[in-house]
Amino acid sequence: MSDPQSALGGAVYQGYLTVKDAGAQGMLTLRGDHATLGAAVKAATEQGVPAQRQIEGGLGGGAAWASPDELLLFCDYSAAPEALEKARKALEGQYFLAADVSDARAIFTLEGPGIRDLLAKLCPADFAPKALPTGEFRRSHIGQVAAAFWLESEERATVVCFRSVAQYMFDLLSKAAEPGSELGYFAPTAS
Amino acid sequence: MLKFTCPYCGIEASETELHAGGEAHLKRYGPGSADEEFEGYLFLRKNPKGVHLERWRHAMGCGKWFLAARHTSTLEVFGTYPAQTHEPPAEILEKIRAKYPEALK
């Protein structure tokens, strides 16, 4: 079998923080009534159904609240087909939709100080720690394209976008991370 | 800047995250209706300078349609409510009438 390739093959930009293509990542879309999806989420990711706008777990096995009837599940790339099968089995007989979207998306990780400032340059979301606490899964747009992101900590965030706009997203995040362009509004930066 | 709180995901979304969907609470006139009614349903829309009830979609977000009451020139927002609603909730109407008694007549 051919090797899985992420959109940008693990590209890295080192600015005042690090922008990194996170590599091939397993992702499933699961749609249906959240109250009935628990078994499938458990089977596919070992996590519980997240509360509104929250994410349970992370890239290695996680479930994110995408809309009132949609979840985005994360797992290892190679485990995605099996996880999909497990989710389908758990929901047999119910009304639901499950799809493997691993190859439809790209994932970037941001590591370093000043993540809130960087994203605030590009996105209309409110990045105040009160409005966007760590562990909250926020869907919005970054620059011109739809994106979802969450902060694992003040120094680490993950951005999800469509694979077709991965280069645009990487360029945008890299440009915003250029040394000397720190804002220092939400958090004092290192330099 | 125009901001609506999406009733489905609770996010205070700015205008660039939303897509406007025109007038809310249209009554559909289908087969068997009079020509005038059908024309009205298809083409005739309110365009007030004042309080307006509108459809909006949280396009860059949860993707759901919702309804909103706002003032078209001051951009004051009276409230948002789910799309599965046939008329604006009483509390939103109260808010509107308290400030603009002549609106929505």
C-alpha cells in the first residue's frame, strides 16, 4: 500500500512560534442526534460525547462538537477505516451518517507563545481566555477559508481546514508568525 | 460591526461568519394559490429602514439557519431565535415595541 501523505508533507515554519503540518491524521465525521451517538464515539475514539463546543481528548483519539448534530472524531490515520467500521456497527439500525474525512482535511499545529494573538490577526473569533477557554472547539474562518481550531494550552493549538486550502492556510499562519510581528495583546511573547 | 449570537451553538458570530438569507417568516403559496399571492411569495419582499426580521445562516460555523430581529440602519440586534419558529418570541417583540412602537406593523 502507498504511504499516506498529508497535504504539505510535514512542512514547518519557525517564526515567533512554530507552524507545523501535523501529518496524515485520521478524521471521521459523525452526524446524528448527539444523545444517540455515545456508543459510536466510545467505540471509535474511547471518548465520551463532548458538551456544546467542547473537545474530548485530542488528535490521537478525540471527539469534537462541530454542530448540534455533528461531531468530528480524531484517531490515528491508519486506524480510521477500522474506527469508521466500529462506529457504523455501534449505530446499526439508527439514523446516522458516518464518513472517513481523513483525506479531505489538513491539520496544523501551532506551538509557542502568543497563539491567541496570532489567530486573532486572522480570524473574527473572540480570543479572550474567557470567550475561548482551552479545550473549546471553535469553528470560524481564518483568512478567507473555513477552519476549526482549539487551544490545548496557551502554548499549543491545533487548526483544522480543508485539504484543498492547506497551502493557503500554511502561508497565512506562517506570515502571521513572522518574528517581529508579535502583538503582545493577550500574552507577552518571548522575544 | 454586526454580531449575532447563534441560537444553536451559542457563539457570538460576526457578520463575516454568517450568510444573509433575506426576510424571515414568509408564507409559502404553492399550487392552487392566486397569481397575486404566488407573485408575492416569490418576489415581493419588505425592505424597511427600521426593524426587520431576517434569516441568517451560521455558514462559517455550525452551518445552521436561524432567525434574527435587528434594526437595519442602527444595526441594533433585538435577538436571535431558532429557524423552527413561526413567529418571533414574545420577549423579542417586547424589546422591539418598547423602543419602536410603530415597528413590524
